[in-house]
Amino acid sequence: MNYLAPVRSWLTVAVTPVQWLADMPVRLWSMVSDAFVSRSLIQEENARLKAKNLILQQQVLKLEALTAQNIRLKALLNSTETLEDQVKVAEIIGVNPDPSVQQIIINKGSQDGVFLGQAVLDATGVMGQVVEVSPFSSRVMLVTDASSRIPAEVNRSGVRMIAAGTGLPDKLDLLHVSDTADIQEGDLLTSSGMGQRFPVGYPLGKVSRVVHDPGKAFARIEVVPAAHLNRGRLVLLLFSETE
Amino acid sequence: MHSDYGVMMGTARGQWVVLLSVLVAYVLSLVPLPEVLMSARPYWLALVVMYWVLALPQRYGLFFAWGTGLLLDVMEGAILGQNALTMVMVSMITLKLHQRLRMYPWWQQSFMVLVIIGIAEMMKLWVKSAIANRLPSLYMLMPALSSAFLWPWIYAILRYLRQRFNVS
């Protein structure tokens, strides 16, 4: 079926320099603005980061105790142990020039162990999945792409549904949710791990609007994605070791 | 007569200018733009290839257009052949009309660019809507408009380069 995949993969290697070149102006600009940032600004940022680091460390302390407790409880319940997820940092080197396609290109490929369908996160939530791998770069379909679907659940009530991309950069739709389902505005949505592709429990977004239309069979629910999809340059590639 | 024939079929000169212009077109079609400008990004590759087909139809034709289009597909992550198909279409129309197009004043050329790239954008939309659920809207003609607007400048710049470096 997919005879052209290797051809495409090697052509991608050939054109990667052009993609780097196209990314150069943005890269240079950020380098220049980094070089000329003032000393007081850096000191200010340093202080802020130190404070934030302290808070995060405190939360990690609590998290470790909770994780240990969770493992013990799971052992009591005889359920399988979930191992820790490994991540690898990748850098965004391009975006898809087609405005109707929500895709990014990252600078890690099959040489770094990236595989098809791999989940991609950022510091705040699920970004998307790898849809094309070449040796030195790969293409990530964001959760907001019109052909993206993610199994999700509501953190508060545990209601499961599928979150579909809309093609717009800041909106997801929930598909086939009955009017009586326990979902409210402001609910946190996490990945449910049902499709065996995205790991369980990473934040996906916040419910921003719930519309119950009597003329429609299902409720219309809009979600704002949690990940910063069009900001920042670094993403996390997730290597789950549950299998 | 004899020398004319030599110019027509002689060895290619200054091909690096052509390759460089194609490379610049690639970079311009990949450079990240703000959301507003993105839907009006000119079809850079079509403009550049149209110029070379118009200027040197005996050397640059369908295969050139197909190859450059295929590489653009890989760069854009589009389905393989989408841009190759539209580029072949663009260069075929240009080849058919090149003698007339050369005679036209700039505004008439620009109008023809609008029509040709409009056709190309429509073919792209057909391919896209056949493989995924893209919403067709008249915004798809924005690239044709911006391309037609830029054509006189592209034409002037590339003609200057062709004469300066004696590309044949």
C-alpha cells in the first residue's frame, strides 16, 4: 500500500536543509534578541525562575510520596504497575505553510528513536502525535488538526469521549457526548489512554463552552487545548515503557 | 541562421541562477508567517517556474515543473504529487501560451497569472478535499491574487538576472 514511504523519507532528508534555511530568520532573530537582553532583565528572570523552581521542588516532594503510595495501593489491588514515562526534548524547526493544516516539524527522527504515532507533549499538555518519520526530522500532527482524534476523559467525573480537532488553532470539539453527560464549563480534560496511543492522564484542555441544543442528538462542547500549540520552540517526545 | 540555431540548442549556461531562484522560492514558501498573511502566501514556486518556462521554453518545461513540484510536496508535507500535478498544469498552460504571453503588457500578464494560478489553487483544493475534510472557501483564491500582484516584480527581477548572467 505505502510503497512510496521510503522514497518520501529519503526525499525529506534531501530537503531538510531547505527547511532549516527557512527557519533561519526566526532563529537568528531569537539569537540576536537573546544576545542583547539587558543584565537587569536576566537577573530579574533568574530570581523568578529560582522562586518557581522552589515551588516545583516542593510539589515534586509531595508527588514522590503520592507515587509511592499509588504503587503500594495498586499492588494491593493486584493491578499492573505503570512505569515512569521517559521523555526526549526536540526542537520545532518548522510549521506547515498550509493554513488549513495544523502540523509542525521537529528536529528528531528515526535516528533518535522517534516512531510513528508517538505522543508529543509540552510542559502544559498534549500537543499531538508523530505522523511522518524521516531519519533526521519528523512531522507532528497537532491535536487541533482537522483529522486529529484523541480519546479523552473528564478529570472530575470520569466521563469518556473523543476530542476532535477542528482545524482552528485554539479549539477542539467533543464528539457524540450525550446531553446528560456530566460535563461543565471549566472541566479539565485529560487523555484517557483508550486508543493505546496517548498515555493516560496528561492534560488535554479545558472545557470552554457547553451548548445543549434541543434540536441536536448530542451536546456541542468546545475545548481550549492546554498545550501552547503555537508558542515556544521545545517539545517533549514521550517514550512509554508500559509494554 | 546557423548561430541562431546554436543559441537555441547550445549548452546550457547559468543554470545556477535558475536553481538559486527555485531555492529562494522554496524558502519563501516555507518561511513562517503570521496567521493573517499565511492564507495569502503567493505561490512562489509557480511564479518562478512560470518565468523560466516563459523565458526559456526550449529548456524548462514539464519535467522541470514536475520535479520542483514534487520536492515542494515533500517540504510542505502535502500528499506526494499534489504540487507536482499543479506545477505541471501551470507550466503546460504557460508553454501553450508563451508566445502570446511574451507579447502582453505587464498588467495583462498579471491577469493571466491570476487565471493560471487560480486554476492551480483550485486543483490543489480538489486534491485536499478528496483526501481530508477541508472546508472549501473563496479564501483559496487569495494566493492567486497576491501572486498576480507580485508578478511584475518577479518578472523584472528574474529578467534582470537572466540578462546579467546570460542564462540560456
